[in-house]
Amino acid sequence: MEKMRAMVLEKCAQIETNPLKLMQIDKHEIKRPEEILLKIEACGVCHSQLHGIEGDWQDIGIPPALPTVPGHEIVGKVVQVGDNVTKFKIGDRAGVTPLLEACRKCQYCNEGKEHLCESSTITGESFKGGYTEYITVAEEFATKVPDNMKPEYAAPLFCAGITAYKAVKAAEPKSHKKIGIFGIGGVGHMAVQFAKVENCDVIAFSRSEKHLDVAKRLGAVDAMVFSRDQNKLLGELKERHGLLDAAIVFAPADIVTDTAMKSVKRGGLVVIATVGERPAFMAFEEKTIRGTLIGSTKDMEQVIKICDERNIEVISQIFPLEDANEALKKLKNSEIEARAVLIP
């Protein structure tokens, strides 16, 4: 059996203890006629992987089994195709989102919302993860990537990009709608741009001045330092802009979600794109609270198209595969400007 290099997690632990170990594991092989084999060119490093690795989400069953190879935003080159494959040929480039596969038979799959399938397989929660050299995927769950897209640009689109796109869509964007984006990291910096494509007036919130500078450069009309002193922040927002029409939350902290909900006008909309408690909700304020999760294969095709046509910027920092622990430590300490990307 051929082998490949992989960063394997055998047990959940704090990232400072270097829980990911470089190992040789069996190279993935095509097992079904509709599969393609990708030689991975790059895999983005997502904040949710950090939570999985450190064991923060074991109560919701993540990771479902150990050992595992993390990594769920992948771009690579097709090096082999199954006998029934028609969508790809050898030499094509393709990407894989956190949705590695769905059942294709349930209500959600039939509605074109296969990312909500209850028996889906999640990339990076089994040995089929991106912190390695190869991965197999059924052709209908892979998306074509143009040749001109650099791997470190394309890989983050497959989680951060689609999450940002879908969250902006959920905020019902329209011209000059005032949308607050809370958390300007790997996902938030793309959301600013997708909202700009729709001519929204974006107000960015972050604890980090560096991230606020990025938001302004990418087209936010204003960028405000997030403060735990809620009254002070809301007072400042009202003075500068009035209340928001909509807010999108990417920062996984309950205080942020609560502040976002209070920053939106009555009848406004709050999109929550993170895991956490839902703060107190006043029905009489007629606010809508909406959750969002990655997106469908069709959504992913749209993301690639918009990024290609509108030159959406992806800020990424490259690390070799064996430095995955290092990249995640930097992510934990807010030392990554937007997205870290592993190159095998």
C-alpha cells in the first residue's frame, strides 16, 4: 500500500502541546466509480478545526472519532478518475468544502440543500481530511477551480469563502443596506467584500486594529473597535450611523452575539454563523435571527465565479504541512491576519 504524509490527531489537547503528529498513513485510493483522486495543493486552516483539535466541541460530537486528519477547505489537482466520472478529467483542478458527501436521497438533498443532510460526511472529521497529500471525493461534491487561481487563494474559498458568501446572502443584502460584520478574520474579511459586491454599507467590528484596517481597505464604510462595554459601543454606533439594518456574527463569543442583536434596529435581521449560546431574544422587537452553515455545491460554484470575476481578495499566509501546529497556535493568538494555508 502506498503511503502519504499526514498531520494526524490521536487525542484532543491544547495546541501548545503540538497534538498533531506528522505520520505516514495509507494513501487514499479510488474505491467507487464516481470518485476522483486529488493531489492536494493547499488546505486552509479554519478556526473550527482549532476547537475540534482542542476538544472544545466534544459535547456536540466533534471530532466524531479519533485518530483523525483535520482540514476541510481543500484545493488540488485531479490525478486519477473513476470509471463513471464525467465532470472532471486528469489535470483539472478541483476543490472540496467541509461537505465531503451527502446521502443524495433525503428531503434536504432533494431540495438542493445537501449541506443540511443529516447523514452527511464531513471533511476533516475522519482520515479524509486536508492536512495531508491526497484525498478522494465523489465528483458531484467537488467544484471546478480555474487554472489561474493560486492554491493559497482558492483553498480558503471552500470554507471561509462559502461561509462568508452564504452569510451575506442570508442578511438579504441590497443597495445601501447597513450591515454590521462582527469578527473580521479569515471569514469576515471576505464577507466585507461579498457585501460590497451587493453595494451594502458595511460597518466592521473587531477587537484587533489590524483587522479593522483590513476591513477599511476592503471597502467597509467604517470600522469600530469591539468593546465589552456594550452601552459604550452601542452609544457610539448610534451616534455615528444609527442602528444597523442587519448584523452578521462570525466571532464565537456570546457577548458578541448579544451585542450584535442589540445593534440591529427593530424589525432587523441577525445572521449567526458561529457556535454559541443564543442570548435573550425579545419577540416584541420583531427581529429575525437566522443561522447559516456553509452552503450547497451550487453556492460553491457561485463563490468561485464571483471571486474570479470580481477579484475578491483572499488574504492568506502560507505554512508547510508539517507546521500545522504552529499555524494553529498563531491563529489561536490572533497572529494571523486572515487565513493560514498549509501547503503539503
